[in-house]
Amino acid sequence: MTPNLFDAGMESQIDQAVSILKRGGVVVFPTDTVYAVGALASNTQAVRRVFDIKGRANTKGLPALIGDISQINQVAKVFPPLASKLAKEYWPGGLTLVLPKTDNIPLELTGGNETVAIRIPNQPAVIEMLKRVGEPVTGTSANLSGCKSSLNAAEAEKQLGDRVDFILDGGQVSGGVESTIIAVNPDGLKIIRQGAIKESDILETAAKNGFSA
């Protein structure tokens, strides 16, 4: 029998967050950098609510978080070999892959684009939450648009408390460097945003696996 990875309090929080997300609700939770606002990425109404909660322009797409690489086909229409190699090297962690979206991911999530940004955050409780939900969840920062990102549950509560359905309290997070964003297409890769993973490391990983930028 596998022992519980989390104490009873965290288990209860994860269960509650999963239940709310599956019902189409909106949950705040910690990632490896900041607190995030989550809703089912495939639920158009819930996605629209996330935009409303943040006061974010709906032309700016939201990233989708998954709990395991096996869930990639729920959010990405294609998963090129280079993307697979990079994901296996850097997930969970500070890599966001931009790939063509599946039909069940609404254009509301992507700001009208046919691509979607995908990541597995390096936060054990949230990985477990995402696995139990069983499908992609939005992962935009838990703050009002233009305001400071939340690094703990109290900060998230102050900004968004009356707008969301639940806040999963995972303690203080680092507020570390944002993820590196990479678009992968048949011709290679394009680094969209420099972040936690150095460009030189990305290119080295690609080269070791027979790919070039």
C-alpha cells in the first residue's frame, strides 16, 4: 500500500479543490513560482470567469497546466519529437511549451490562437491535484490584472478572495523566475520568452537529440 504523500489537511484541501474544479468552479493554488487561478481549460464558461476574475483582456491567452505528460494529448493536437524530448528533460519545472491546441480547448482560453501554452509546475500538491482532476487546468497568476502576483494564500485572498470558490493554501512560494516559453513546430523551436531554463540549455538538449533551432 502506497503511503499518503500529504498530511490529512493537505489531502482534504486537494480533494476539495478537485471537486470544485470538476464542477466547473474556480480555484486558487500554489505553483513553483506564484499562486495561480485554475479552472477546467476545456470549460468555456469557467475560462471566461477566470478572465473576469482577473480583469484580464480576453485577447491574452491563458496557459494550461497538466499533472503528467500522459495528459498532453488532451490539450495538444500534436506532440512533436522535439517537444517530447524537452518535456521529458524539464517537466515538472520552468518550461512552457507552445503547441497546436486540440479541438476541445476553446479559443477563449488561447486568446483566439490555434496554439496553447502548456506546463507541468514543480509543486507536488498541485501535480497531485491536476492528476486527480484528470484534465488540463488554467494556470494564470492569482492577481488582479496589473497588480502584484500573490506569493501566499493570504495575498491571494486579499486580491481575489470573494471572486473565487476556493484557495488551496500551500504556504509561501518563491516568486522565482518565470518559465521559459518555447514554441515547437516541424521546422524546429523558437524561444518566445527567456526564463528559468537557459536558452543554451534548451539548445544543448535539442542538439543532443538531433534537433536544431
